[in-house]
Amino acid sequence: MKRTSPFAVAIAGLTALTATPSAGLAQDAFLDSDDIIELEEIQLNESRRGVQTDTATSTTVVDQKEIEARQATSFGELLDSIPNVSLINGSTPQGSAVNIRGLGAQAGTYGTDGHVAVVIDGVPSGAEEIYRNGSLLSLEPELFRSVEVTRGPGESFRYNSGAMGGTVEAQTKDATDFLQDGDTFSVRQKVGYESNGDGLLSTTILSFAPSDRFNALAFYGYRKVKEGKDGSGTTRQATGFKAPSGLLKLNYQLTDDSRLTFGYTQTTSPAEDVPYDAFDPLWSGTLVDRIMKDKTAYLSYRYTSVENDLIDFEARLFRKQEEMEITSSTVGANLTNTDHDTVTHGLRLENRARFDTASVSHTLTTGVEFKNRERSAILLSGADAGENDGTAPGGTDESISLYIANKMEVGDRLTVTPQIRFEKQTLTSQNNRDTTVCFGPGFCIPYTAIPDGTQYKKQAWTGALSARYAVSDTFAVFGSAAYNENLPILDDLRSSANREKSEKATTFELGLSYDGFDVMMDEDRLQAKLTAFRTEIWDGTTYSGINDTKLEGLELELNYASPVFYADFAAARTRGTINGTSTFFNYTPADTVQLTVGKKFMDEQLDIAVEAKHAFAHNRTTSAGGATAPSDDWTTYALSVGYKPKSGALAGTEMRLGVENLFDTTYRPYLTNPNRNAKGRNIKFTLAKTF
């Protein structure tokens, strides 16, 4: 079947860039001090989470306030309230991953697959299909100040050609988050406890700003959780973990125009005597020691000209290391004695120019990225010790990417944004010899050698076009069309069918939004956003036996905030079929609805909220067992109380009490293995103080 790509549409939109910027770039209008008018402070009522009604993408932002309120045990738990986002092993760092609109990690089998981009401080994470393991989200949630999730490919082209499922962008904390005006030093200590698994948390944050030009933040955290229980009291095997973490961030304002930033984060998750399969504790009796490490470092230089709107330039040099060392004493099982290590080095150069042509205001983003990823999976035992595991080929993935996005605002109502990306890739084999991978005594699979230096090259042009039109001051309609290519990954080196083949997809979105004030009473606000989408994937390489996939669904977000109460509502529905038939695509998430209702007291010092989430039964699957086996419907409730005094002896203190799964319900979310139900009732308490 021939498909028409929206890539050509994106190119057509970008041709408008040849116009000459108008003389309106000059910034010569300054107000005299006598002309400044002081306005009274306006208090806007807020819910826990706003709706991004001003974008043409399906985007959700979890800000610092919500991160604190959710008291997440894992990074994945920050995301599980977002519509059409499902977690795999979400309450543990081992094997945790994210599924957006049915795309992402393969529940119960592999790690990541490139359909979802995860970006930490502008540094992209890897995409390896480590058999029955994964480390995509093995990050301490306390490290972050905000997490933005875009469902669909609309915001992915800066980082990835194949993120047709979506993008997760997280930003770590800054020293300025904890320093009041005039402060040069602060200490924030936080301790926490959770009842289900006797979990303990301690974080210490030192913030230092000796001058207006320099600030620094140092963070150390330690989290320890034992095996918990589900609602019936059954132990959730192999869910305990320890996770020390650290963050160092330095900012130096070189001039009024330029800033230098260095950031380094690390999370370590050691586990001893746990099942090899991170998804299903009963898949095999083999026990292993697993040490997972995630290290991210970057150095960025940003120059934002105060005199020229055409220059807002950033150079970002980064290094990312993701390591998983698995060891066991099982004789002959070399799969369970492997050191997986992926190291990425990259340089991204990006500029954002703002200018006008006639009646159109442009924000033009251009960038180029050079990236080198080196992956090894060294066998630690057996006759092939020292070589790469046959299921996880070693080598390098070198790429150069160029991308352009032009946000064009036509008047006050219409915004059109074309994007294009070019990516050229070279995969090079390294240390992939004839080997046999044994899953245990008597069960071994041979793999044929790939000579060192063997190269496979591929390139792709991808793009998108989005538009938003404000019908009135409150209503807007929006839509987008995108074309993606998921280029081969290093796991494809041993596949003659996939190592020179890209997976292709088109995505179309259409939606409407509402943003109104004084709707039901004075000083209230109502926001709503409905998005419909359709994604078609062909030339499939990710899922065995699946060449074509068709996905379609709906996402609804709504929030209401007033002086009386606030409420957030979200709902999602996705359907999928494969190979041009009515056969189900097994990885679509269950339909869900979620409602949060809360109220703030005592000049917003006390915040009390109740949250309910319902997942409908899911039987749109061809599997009878495993993570994609049918699941029953379930409903859970959660209670959260936050108290943050603004004055008095307790000023600077933050106390939070939360109860998850309030009625101790026994349930299994779809895409979770039947041998591990969700966590039962869990009481959490945190106490934080800034000195």
C-alpha cells in the first residue's frame, strides 16, 4: 500500500523562511520610569495540574508542586496519571519503562525500542532491547523539578527520528529553586517513610549563590524499599531495591548575554539474589545480582543576545552512560552473566531566532547534533567469556542530525509550525563472534559472527506540520501530521532483515481546546483539551511477526480551579490492529478515567485532595498469559494532604501525608505480569525543611 507522507507539507511550510526579516527587529522602545504603571497583584486559582491549551500537541506537564504532592517512589510513578501513558514495572527501577499510546517498551519481554524518547536535561537516553530487562526509567524522582510528556511525535524531532509514541523530557533541580531573594546559601533536608515495604527516603540539597553570576546545587539522595505486598497480602516478589543518587549543577553567568552550565546526575540501583527476569519473578528460577547505573553529564554554553533577536544560541556537550551488570552462579547460563554497557557522547548546536516577515512572527529553531553511541554486552563466564552476548550485539552507532522548526504566528489567532529532520546513521559491528547463548543447562541458541568493522548505513528525512487556530478567546482547534522513521538500533546487527531497514509511520492528530475564566463563578477557570489521533506503522522491525500496525484513540484532559475547590480529570482510549487485519495489537493500554478533587485552606498553606482512577477491563489481546494477558477492571483511590506554613516557627517546613490504594484493592494493571499484582495500600509521609 502506498502512503502519502506529510514530509512534503513540512518542506513547503519551511520555504517561507527565504523571506527577509523586517526592520521590526530593532528593539529601541524603552519605557521611562515615569511611564511604568504598577498593577495590583492578581491571584489565579490553580488545580494540581494545568492543561496545555495553547499548544497543537497532546502535552502534559508535571511541575515541581505536583512532583512533591505525588511522593513518587520511582520516576515512572510521576507519569502513571497521564492519559494514555502506561508503566511497565512502574513502582520499581528494575525493568521499568514507559508505554505511550501502545508504543514503547514491550511488556514482559524487552527493554526500550526507540518509539519513545526519554530526554534528561537535554540528553537523550538509550534504546536497547535487553532481553527481559530494562533501565529506561531507573532514575530517582526527587532529582527533578519538572517532567513534560508529549504523546505522539509532535515534539520529538529535536532528539529523535523515530519517537512516534511520544517524548518524555525531564529537567533537574536548580539552586535558584531553593534560594529566596538575597539568600546566598540554603540547606533542604527531606525524609520520608512508606508503609508498604518499609520504605525510607532521605535527600539533602545544598544551594549556594555567592554572587548574582554564580550558583551551585549539590544533591544526595538515598532510597531503600523492601518487598511490598499487594491488596490480598501476597508478597510482591523482587520489588525491593536500594537507590543512592546524586546531582551536581553549576551555573555561571559569564556576561549579560552568556551563561555556562555544568550538570551531572547519577542513580545506582543494586539488587542481590533477584530473578533474572525483571518483569516476571516466576519466569525462571535463576537468581542474579543486578547492578544498574545511570550517569548523565553535560556542559552547555548559551548566548542570548540582548540586542539581536536573531541570536539565542546554545552548544551542549554531553555524555550518557547506562550500565547493567548481571551475574549469577548458574552453570552454563551465560545470559545471566553479562555486563551491559552503553556510552553515548554527543554535541548539539542549536539557535533560536525571532523575527517578523510582513504580518507573520517567526520563532525559527535550527540545530545540528553529532552523536556516538558505543554498546557492549560482555559475557562474564563460559567458553565465550570476553565476547559480546549474542542477544545483545556490540558496536557503535554514529549519527549526524540536522533539524529545523519554524513556529509562525499569523496575527493573534493562527499558529503554524513546520518541522523537518535529517538523520544519517552508521552501525559498526565490534566483537560479535560466533557464540552460543545459553538460557540454562541444555537450552542454548547459536549466533553467527559479524566481522569487526562491518558497517551498515541508513538515513532518513522526517517531518511534521502542526497548526492551531483560536476560534475565539476561549475556543481553539488544532491538528498535526507527522512522518517518522525509526532507524535500526544496535540490537538489529545480527538480523539481516532489519539492520538496513527503517520502521516508518505517519501520525495524524485533530483536537479542540477550551480555556475560560469566570465560567461558573467569579475568579474560576476551566480548561479542557480533546485530542484524536491515528498512527499507521509499516515495515515493522520492533515486534516479531508484525509488519503493519494501526493505532487510533482519544485523549481528554480537563481541569477546574476556583476559590471553592479544584478538580483535574483525564481519560484515554486506544485501539490497535496489525497486518491489515482485525487481529488485535496486544500492547495498547487499557481505557482509563481519572479524577482528582481537592481544596486549599489557610491561604493555600493546607492542600487536601482525593484521587480516583478506574481502568476498564482489557481483552483486546491474542495472548492468554504474560503481561499482555487479559486484565479485569479496577478502581483505586488515593488521599493526599500537604501542609506548608508561610510564617512562624514552621516557615520553610513542608509536611505531606499520602495514602495510595486507600481500600487495599487487589488488581493487576494491563501490561503487568500476572505474577506481580500492583502494590496494596501504601501510607507515605514526608517531612522537608529548608534552612
